[in-house]
Amino acid sequence: MNTNDARHGIRTYYKDNYIEIREKIIRLVTEMVKEQTINVISEKLPEFPHLKMRGEEYRVANIVKRDFAQFDIPYHEFARMEGRSNIIGKLGSNTNGIRLLVPAHMDVVPAGEGWDHDPFEVVLKNDRLYGRGTNDNKGPLAALIMAAAILKDLDLDQLFKGQLLIAALSDEEATDPDGIDYGIGYLLEKRLIDPTHAIIPDIGGDMQEIDIAEKGRIIVKITATGQQAHGSTPEKGINAILMMTKLINQIETLELPHEFHPILGKPTINLGEIHGGVSPNVVPGSCHIYLDIRTVPGMKRASIIKELHSCFGKIEKANFKIDVISETIPFSVDQHNVLVKTIQQNTEEILNIQPKPLGICGGTYAKDLIRHDVLTVGWGPGGDTAHIANEYIEVKQLVDFSLLISLIALDLLA
């Protein structure tokens, strides 16, 4: 069988079995959403008494392993710690060709308030699946599992001159202050996976956008140290909060040196948190703030820190300390690369739309893959409903995405 015949076979299969495929995806999403794999930083765990650890992704991993076994898809399980699994299903045995990774994460953010129903019980309404994680990222994961199952059932993996890696990953939604990663970072760090290409279905955009660039992110903590004194004699102390307010005024007008990026634009600085003082009748001896700095390609941490230090010298009796809490790099890939072209060609053929390459100010774990020389783009189903109350995804999009991933895999690997 040649590739054209295989493509025709896939399209025919999805057309003839649409209702069955749709129902299987709905059941799978419903089952996964029931598992409350909420990922928060450790200090917030007491707010979720059902959790014994962050994420508890093993709950969804057990479903993924069951289905991979049922569909006769070989898989490996890797975990930095018990209970936080990563499942890698593999189609194709030739590791010398393109190794295409398509991962989705199993953890979700807390449900929050404002829901019209139980957020962990899926509601089907007007062809939409409502529930926490339906869009981000359990719906896409269900569609990927179905794509792998159909490729396997039709023996089309025998045509692959490379490998398709369908991954269910842990630890995407939150990172503890210790910085230890239990998902994609762990897999790459330990060289447990070695993809050459990757498509990340975690950007929304209703399959009409392709993420080819992302801003970097540096979280900076700045501490002002003054001198504590009684509130009745403030002249005997040095007010750290007032010291910090002067610094904030300087930061508000700060322009970080950069080269304007045609896709990502310019860097931004957001003052997200401020903490200081112990009581109204005490001159505060310390105050600290957290800055969220979004960077564009070409910017370096050292030059950013230097610019912040330059603000200190403009403040009388300044006593500041800077700590970099975390950092991710910005990236940008060629908008004409093979992944973009293959996605566009297939989406135009099946849906009569051509997704547009763009950049995002937020971030996905595409950054980790790019850092390990994996050609990576973001593209997938779902709109801008992640993390909100009444999160949802359209069932038709999940079926279409499953079909498209099957065709894209064939084009790249066969």
C-alpha cells in the first residue's frame, strides 16, 4: 500500500465510523475528567484534601495504559516519582527516521468558582463537552489515543519509516519552587525520549493557528531591606515599603534593551506581587516584590539584571537584593518548516482552512523541546476556554483533530 492509498483508507474509515469514533472519544474524555488530577504547588496541597501528592497523574495514566494495551500499542512508562507517570505509546520501529512526538498533559488546574455543574462530571451540550480538562488537555489526549488506535488497527504503522510517539505527560500546569520537573523536562533530562519533531496540542486556536514562537519568562524577586522601628517614631527607622515604592516607580518606566521581534514584538514587565510589613504600628524592615518579565529572542538574563540594578542607584539609601526564581527561554522557528507546511496542507484539505503561524506571549513545553534541538510547533483543537469556569471543547473538533494527526503522521513518517 502506498501513502495515497493509506490516506484514502484513513479518510474512508473516519467517514464510515464517525459515530463510533465520536462516542469512544466522548467516553474516554468523560472517564479522564472524572479523575481529579489537580496540579498545584506543594504549599497549596492542603486546599485539596483528596490529593496525597501534586497532580496524581497516575489516575489518568492507568486509563491510557489500559487503552494502549487494548489497542495493542506498545508503550513505556517513566516516572521520576511513583504516582506521577509519563506514558509513551510508540507506532513504528524505525528509529533512524523522523521521530514525531505528539504529547498531551494529564494534569489540570483547580476548578475554581462559577461553574454551572460539577466540573469533574462531563456535560455534553450542543456538541460541546464541558468540564475541567476537556480542552486543557484531556480532550486532545483522547483524540490522540484514538488516532493511534486507528492507525494500528489499519496496520498503517507498518508503512512508517520513522516513529510516532503519542505521549501522556505529567506536571505541566504548575512548577514547585524547587524547579524539579516530573514531565517533559524529566524525560528529556534523563534522555528517556529522543524525538526529532514535535507537535504540541495545547495552544487552543481551534486548529486555525500554529504556534511558531513563544516569549521567554523570567520571574524575579527583589527584596528591599530597611530598618524596623516603632510606628510612633518612623524617623528612627528606614521604611522598606517606601523604599520599594520608589523602585517600582523606576521600574514602571524601564525600557529593557532588545531587538524588536517581527512575531513576538517587545518584552514586557509585570509587577505581580508585593509583600511587606507586619503591623500598622511598625516601620517595615523588609519588603519584596515579584516581577514577571517576558522576553524576546536575543535578550540575556545578565543584561536584564543589569538594567534592574541601574534603577537602584537612583534611590536614596537603597538596599536591594535580586533573586532569579525561574527562567525559560524565548524561541522562534522558521514559519516555512516541514511541520507548518504539513499541518497547513492537511487542515486545508480536510477543514478548508489554512492555519496561520503566530507567536504567543505565554508558554508551553515546546520550549523544553526546542532547547533539546527538537523542531517543535504548537497546534491543536479547542478555543480560548482553558482554565476558565465552564471549560469546554467541541466534539467535532476532537474527531477532526484525530483524523488530521493520523494524516499528518502518514505524510511525515511514511
